[in-house]
Amino acid sequence: MGGIGGIGGIVGVVGGKGAHLGALSRIDGIDVPAGFCVTTDAFRRTLAREPSIDDRLDQLSRLDPDDREAIRTLSAEIREIIEGITIPGDIASAITSALTRLGDQAAYAVRSSATAEDLPTASFAGQQDTYLNVVGPTAILEHVSRCWASLFTERAVIYRQQNGIDHRTVHMAVVVQQMVFPYASGILFTADPVTGNRNVATVDAGFGLGEALVSGLVNPDVFTVRHGEVVGKTIAAKRRAVHALPSGGTQEVAIDSQRQKQPTLTDAQVVRLVQLGRRIETHFGRPQDIEWCLVDDGFRIVQSRPITTLFPIPEADDQENHIYVSVGHQQMMTDPMKPLGLSMWQLTAMVPMHEAGGRLFVDVTRRLASPASRAGLLDLMGRGDPLVRDALETVLDREDFVLSLPDTGPGGPADAPGTVGPGKSGTPDKSGTTGTPGAPGTPGAPGTSDTPDTPDTSGTPGKAGKAGKPTAGGASAPIENDPAVVTELIERSQASSAALERDIRTKTGPALFDFLLEAFAEHKRVLSDPLSFQAIMAGMEATWWLNDHLQEWLGETEKNAADTLTLSAPGNITSEMGLALLDVADVIRPRAEVVAFLQDVKDDGFLEELANIAGGAEARDAIEAYLDRYGMRCVGEIDITRPRWRERPTTLVPVILDNVRNFAPGAAQRRFEEGRQEALKKERDVLSRLRALPDGDQKADETKRMIDRVRTFIGYREYPKYGIVSRYFIYKQALLAEAERLVQAGVLSEKEDVFYLTFQEFHDVVRSHQVDDRLIQRRKDAFRSYQALTPPRVLTSDGEAVTGSYRRDDVPAGALVGLPVSAGTIEGRARVILDMADADLQTGDILVTSYTDPSWSPLFVGIAGLVTEVGGLMTHGAVIAREYGLPAVVGVEQATRLIRDGQRIRVHGTNGYIEILS
């Protein structure tokens, strides 16, 4: 033990809270009440007196995190045991001696300080206990034991389990700190905890002790400070306060009616407090959540911890303002990526990408700064995801942010908001309801459904004109309606992948990494093939043309007519993948022993066992053939570190069993033919109706050319992503073989450790045969913390996560609004599924999930509709929903929380909203 100022910030000795208080006390101008720490060594020595705790910790570690009742019971037993242990005499003596030096009859706050607390990746705020106004050595010793025991409150145990922290690795120190009896107290956030803006501080304040605010007894006064000025405040009616009792403990008291609506702090006091907060933030190097007290017009700081819920900001090498667009929202993968996955995607991307919070972002600042490029970018964003466009417009509306952007050349600096391009998006117009590529700068073939075009290098696609050609400024040139074009492109991609697979086999050690850098250049060359871009744009522009013109010529009944005209379009590798698994089910369905065996499969080696049962060889061959063609796919496949289906084939088993149960033999061919016939019927209908109009023959001929163009090229849109993922699996196999050699050489503990190194760091380890184990552990901890963060669609260099809105008034009250991407209306049971392996679908179910990438396609054959939280008009879920004729609405904020599994819902895929019926 020692004075708080002398503990040196050693978390392992005094816990997170104690370490922060020690550091705070050494910051010039920061007043911290005096006190001392009971160290983690005292905690360990005391618990060692009761061996039965070890057995109970073993039991606790084996409990299911969802078994709340068992956790509650066992953690209560552990707390009772700890509180009953007599503190060793020398520890008790040291505590009382420290109290004598400070005043043994004074009042103290006795506060838990765990070693996994107030950390950059996990704050543990409110997980352990604090006791205020404790008086006398006997009471303080008793409350030290209570603090130790609070390491095992139910909420603390569950929090550790959710954050992957071993109960045995966390120890408890206790801070004993002189009480202050404040006029006012509260919390200061040095960054806006809601938006994340680092330039905005918020102060919550109330009379008396802060316990009144923490417990929710009163609503606080809230002050907002930006650049040293109070820019907003809300003064609450503060009817109650918590005060200390002379004999110890606290009590609620009523506040005089004349004071209830008085501001707790003056503006000058608020600004002074924020200045202190900025000093603390600078010392710790990140935004802080600070507990403060006002005593005699002076501020005392009683705690400071990092704000762990803020989304990190991409690093920049300048002090300029930047606006970033999320890559993950366009790639249908908003989960965090491991460092190797991030760096591999960056190395194969067509434009620079910036990392933050385990996600990738593209800097669109310069595109927005120029009036010439701004309108095109906003149009592109609005077509792909209206929420992104609205978020960008929200930033553009702030003149101080936009006007500070650098001059971009001929276009000059950005005009003041409102002078260039459209204002806030209302109900989407024609250009806002048609398909388009997604966010700029994502890697791979321009314009693939999950791999959008790269306008920074290839321009912004123009909207199709009357003849189906892009308007001036468009990026694509017309090509003939020739299926041979698609065949040639696929053959080129396959040849490149085959050459990669052949040539990489002989490469090991540093030579492998040199070879891969060359392979990445070939990767980009294949994916930036101008002919590929033309083919993709041909299909997309024809889709836009059909939607616009058929609605204009034939009325609202033909809104999104292309959704039907593209049913069962040929050559879509992703929709074929879903149908192919129906064929696998056809092989398995008549083999009862195989079906029974698959129902109990747990191990990824099941394919070897399958051949030993009746009919198993045929079933195994069918699954193996499927994996040969599609085994490189998986959920989150843009992250090379994610396990592929070939590596984890058990992922497919639940879907195969659903197909066995829900479909009759021949379903794949039957469904494809039904879609094709429906598209042909729609084609005949619209052409017949067009010929009855003025200039009808000309309109019908133009429309027929566009339908043929769509059906020739729209299926190819999915292929470049398949090519990317095929190459990625080849890279991954070679890299894992190299990692295995490092394990055999004793350099790595396990081969998956390389996932927490960047490509260049991995290369360095291969050259040096030395690895920084602490770096890998820090990366693992950081990745775990990133999983709790929600990435924003748009992020500014101020750290503000900007949320867009649909701004529509054409939906029923209470409906959930989204982006209409596949026409039709369907009513059915909602199945909220966050992991494809947990799928248990029945005919007529509506899939509700966070996002879908191509790996989810096998589920689409068994559902009646689709709702996702993330997506755009030409992202994967939308493309395949249209291919299969499923009504779909994407971009529905918090859909998986607002819709409960099993509820009956109605999906309005034409107009973009969901009604919850039960």
C-alpha cells in the first residue's frame, strides 16, 4: 500500500481505478482527494485462506454465459465466502495505520479497483462496488472485504465472459479515499458519448453527491461545450439530492423548490471544468469519462476512465478535416477484420483505404470538396444507400467543416452547402430507387454487387439515357449484347486463378511474399479489366433504364419492373450456388442413414466418416463437388482470416438439412425455370402494353433491347467477387502453410497467430524467425474490443459517427423504414438469424439479419422474404433477392433488435417498409 500519488500507475498492483487516480494526482492543476490503495497482493493472500474458492471458480468458468440463474447462484456463494474470510493481521494493521495517518475518524469512499477495469478496451464501469461515507477502521475493513467480493457480482461475471476475460486473471485492489462533501457533482465526457465527436464535451451535473445521477434518482443538468464555449444546455428540475450522513452512509434529501430549476453550474464553471478535462485527456491520450465534485468553487476529480464505446478515428498525416465512408457497409461485412485481413484487402484494393476499429474506410473528402465531383458522388451514394448520402449531406450542411476542406484544383474549394447539388434527400426519386454501384474505393472488379466501382479512378457512372447509353460524363462505353463477352471474361478470370494456383505451389519463405506482391498486381489487373467494367455497367444501366422508362410509360404499377424481368437471369454464380445446394439435398434426401448422421454432425472431419455408412459415399461426393466449386466462400469472406466452407464444412450442414426437409426433388431446376417463365411472361406483357401507346413500336423495340441487355449482362455482376474470393483462398492456403512451418520451428505458438499480424509483419517474421508475442496479444485484445463497436456509415475526422435518415412520410405509422430493393409484398414468420450456422427455416419464413454476403445465398432458396440492417440496391442481398423473386427491404436500422424472432411481419418490397403484425 502507499499514497495514491506513489503507486506509479501499475494496474496489476492497484487495479485500473487506482492506477488512473495515481496518474491523475500527478497532473499539474488536477486536485485528487488523498487516499491509499489496498493492493491486489492483499486480495490474493486473503483469498488463499479459503481453498474452496478454486473449485467454485472452476465451476464458474464452465457455465454457459446465457445460464443467468446458475451464474447468479454460484457468484453469490463466492461473494459470501469472500466476505466471511478474516483479513490477515498484517494487512489489517497496514490499513489501520494508513487511516491513522490520514485521520481514522474521517469519512472515506471505499472503491473497488479491478485489474481488468478502466482499460482502453473495456471500462467495466459499474461492474464492481463503491461505498461512500464510510467512517471508522472497523467499517472500512468490512467494506474492503465487500469490494473484494464485488469482483463476483453477477453483472461483473457476465461482463468478463462477454469480453473473453478469464475470471482467474482478474484481481481486485481497493482504493480508500477521503470523502469530499460537494455542493455539486457529476460526469464530464471529453467527447460526445452519443455522436463520438471529439471536439464536443458534455457535462452532466446535479446537486450533492454524484450517486443521485448514477442511480437515476434525478435528471441532470446537461451542458454541451465546443471549442471552449457552452453551445447548449438543458436545465432539469432537480427535486432530490444525495447527501452524506455525519455517522456514515448517505441519504436522499429534498431540494428547496426555488433551487430545483437553478443551473447547477455557471457557464464559466462548465468551461473551466472542460479545460481540466482536456488536460486529463491529453495526459491519457484518449477521450475520458471523468467523475468530478465541486467543493468551495474548486473542482476535485475522483475518477477518470477511457470512453470505450467511441469508434476510433482513422489516422491522418495532417490536421485537415476528413470525411470517411465505410467500406464494410458496401461489402456487406460490418464485422471487424483481423490485421492480416485488413492489410490484404488494402493491398488488393483499387484505391487507398484507412483502418479504424478493425474496419476499413475510404476518404471522400476531396470528392466532396469539389463542386464538380460532389454531385456525382452524392448521386452514386444515394443510389447505393440513401442513408450514406443523407449522412454526407448532414456534414455538408455544416459550413465550418466543409469550407475548411482543401482546394481540389480546377473546381476550387467546396461551395457553401446548398449551392451545389440537391439538398436533403426526401422520398427517393427515380435516380434514388434504381441500382448502382456502392461506395467508392472498394477493391476488386468495378461494380460487382459487393465490390463497387472505383469512381476515384474510373469516374462516376452516368445515368442511362433514352438509348441506354450513359449520359455525358458516364464511365462506361456501350458494348454489344453478346453473351460471348461474358464467357470471355469468365475464362480470363479462371485462367488467371489457375496460373496463380500453379505458380504459388513452389513458393515458400520470403520468396512467397515477393511472389504474392506480384500476384496482387495481377489481382488488380484482372479486376480492373475495362471490358469487365463495361459488362457490369451494361447490365446495371439497362436495369435503371427499364425501371425509369416503364414506370414513366406504363405508370406506378410498373415501379421496379426490372425486378421481375431479371428473374433467373443466366450466369449468376451466386444464385447458382444456392440452387446447387438444393441438388446436394436431392442426393441426400433418399438416404435415411445419411440424414440421421448429418443431424448429429459436430466435427468438421465428418466427410471422412460419411463414406462408412450406407449411401454415404454418394453423399460425400456430392458435398465434395459442391465444395470444389464454392468451398472458398464463407460469411465475411472479404476477411482472408475467416474460415472458409472448405475449412469448416459443418457450416453447410444445417442448410442442407433444411433443404432436405423443405423441398421436393428437382427443386433447383424447377425454381429456375419458374423464374425464367415469369420473366418471359412479364416481358410479353410490357411489350404488348407498350405497342398500344403512341410511338409504341419504337418504345417496345427499345425496351426489348434493354431486356435482352439485362439478361445478357446482369448475371455477370456477381462473378468478379467470386474471382476475388477464389484468389483469396489460394493466398490463404499458401500463407497458412508458411505459418505452420513457423509453428514447427518454434517461432509461433499456433498458426492462426499470423492473423494478428499485417502482411508486412508476417513477411518480417518469416525473414527473421522472431515474433513479438506481446504485440499479438495486444492485437487479440483490440480485436475483441472492436467486436462490441458498431461501425458508422460515415465518420468524420472529429470522430463523429454520422447517421443518415430516409426522411420519408409515405409509410404507415409504426412501420420500420428501409430501402426497397426487390418488389412484392409478403407476410410471414420472422426468423432473426445472426449466424448462418444457426439457420432453422421453414417454407414461408422471412429472413431478418444484420447483413448478407454471397455465403448466405443457400438460405435464400428457402425463404419468402428478406430484411437486413445493411445493404444497398446492388449489394448482394438485393441482387439475389431479385434473382429469386423475394420481396426485400434492406438498410433497416436495428432490424434485428426491433423485430423479434417468431413475430409475424409484412415486408413491402416495392415501397420499402416493414409492418410488425404480432
